[in-house]
Amino acid sequence: MCIYSKINKLIYKRLSILLILALALPLFGCNKSQDVALLGSPVTFYIATGVTEGSLPYDSLKYDLNGLTDRFNGIFSVEDESEISLYNTENGETVKISEDFYYVLSVFKDLYVKTQGAVNPQVKLLVDLWGFSKRYTEAGYYPIYPFDRERLNDGGFCLPNDKYITAFKNLADFSLLKIYEDKGYFVKKPQLSVTVDGVTYYSQLDLASAVKGYYLDKATEVFKKYDAKQYFLSAGGSSMYLYGKVWDLQITNPFSENREGYLSVKVENEFVSTSGTYENCYLLDGVKYSHIIDGNTGKPTESNIVSATVIGDSGILTDILSTALVNMGTEKAVDFMKTYPDYDYVLINADKSLTASVDVTYL
């Protein structure tokens, strides 16, 4: 079986805006700025000029956000000489890391246990194996690893061999990674390796499912410093923070190719994150393969949830939890969220039914 990469086959859709503000921005009177890319995704912020004009040093705020973005890219980008890239080249070594890296790993360690592996940042090789790394979408793609597949005449790829799925799943035991503090922050990389056809592979991390939310946690601190009264931040479109008023927020219709608004929820001074299987996926023989990988199976999730939105007071938690809920499926997700009573959720299921802890309005 092979992956089809043509646009009309839904292959490799670039991650688009998952949340749409039900707001006429010109009427609202906002300044808009698009910052440098955070892990390849735009960071956008809107500020209500009517409540900040004359008091908010806009250029200074933008300068601080640019600095924060550069800092995060230097730690978490998987394509550059970042902290995480250097970590991924090690095997079984103790590595000194930044406080930000340490904090993200600590949150993942906690949620990995609580969700029974429904969220797992140690699936980087599986993400690559299933064809969801950026390199697969590039026009100049060519195989560089033994598990890579040649691009076919129709532009697609064959699905990965089972021996690699099994091998890379064995590298995804995140419980073996250790972190600690001792006059600094350290991570002990697990001595995990697998050998397939004479080639040895080691465990790797990809923290992208938390970084956008964590970035917003830090960005809100910048806005508090400047006493901004009414604004929202969007990181990559899938994570947001909305402050200063009650905002009407639209959740995208996962069943529509046009991605118009589907549901509306009200949000005030909260973080929002959406994950779903309807973007960055491909369809083959009637089976959809999503970029959300289940580390317990080594395969794209087979969950009945196509879109999970989480609303709460932490950007990093809403970001990670939205991915975890998709992997869990509706029944387990609803039961799990009882442990987070202060967080709301909206689950859109494959049968088009809705499961939500907050009032929603169909559009």
C-alpha cells in the first residue's frame, strides 16, 4: 500500500488555523503584528487600540516577543542547532539543559503517567517513519535513511514496513527518560536503541505538542509587563490566549474542506488549544492516517475523536491535553478530564456527535 501525496488525496496538508475568531477585526480597532516563526509557525498578536493607545509601547512589546521567540527556537526547533537537536544526537548521556527545556519535560513526564501514554514526546522517529516530518513535503525530497521510501510516479509513498513500526515503538518508552536539578537542570537520556538490518537507531524527542502552549504562557507575562488591557495571541493557529473581554471563538468544522466555523464558544482570560486528525493527514484505501501518533501502538491514532479543544488557565496544559484527548477517544477522554475540573473541553467525534463540558452554539 502506498501513500498518495496529491492535494486532492488530502496528503500533507499544511497545518492551517484551527480556531477562528468570530470578530470583525477592522471594527474592533486592532494593531496586528506577525512575529518571527516559532518552530516554523507564525506567532500573531492583536491589541485593542481603543484601550491601550497612548499607553502601550508597541515597539518594545514586539521587541520582547521577538526575543522570546528566538529563545524558544534556540531550544525547541528540531531542524536547527537547538538544545533539543543536540540532545537527540546523544545516547545514554547526561545533558545539561535550560530551565525551559527542563520545565516542558517535567510537564510531559507527569502527563505521560496520568494519560497512560496517550501523550508521548518520544515518538519523533515514528512521526518521521509515517511521513509527517517536513522533509517529506519538500519538492527535493530523496531517501536518506534505510526506512525511507522512494517517491512514486503519482507523488506518493508506500506505507512503512512493520519491522520499523515495531522497532521505533520500542524506542518510545518515555518513562525511561530521567530529569533532575543539581545546581542546574539535567536530563539523562535513556539507553534505548534498536537495530534493523544492521543499522542502529536511538530514541529522540519532539516537544512540538507543548511548545506553542508554553510559548503563550511566557508571552502573556510580557503583556502583563506592559499592562495591555485587551488582546489575544495566536501561536500557529492551534493555540491561543484571549484576554480582557468575553470573546466569541469559533471552532473549525473538521468535516468541511473549506474549514469554516462549526461551533462557537465563549472564552475570557483563558488559553485554548485544538488538536485534530483532519489536518496534516493522508487518505489511503479509505483509511485516514493522521500526524497524531499513538506511542502505545506505534501507529497514527485510531481514535473516534476528530477534533479536541481544551480551554483552561495554562497554555502548556491545554496544548498537551488536546493531543492526549484525541489519542484517548471520547469515553476515556471524558473520564480523564474529571481530574481537571477547572478545564473545559469540546470533542467533535467522527460520527459528527459532540461531547462538551461547556456551552456551545452551532453556527
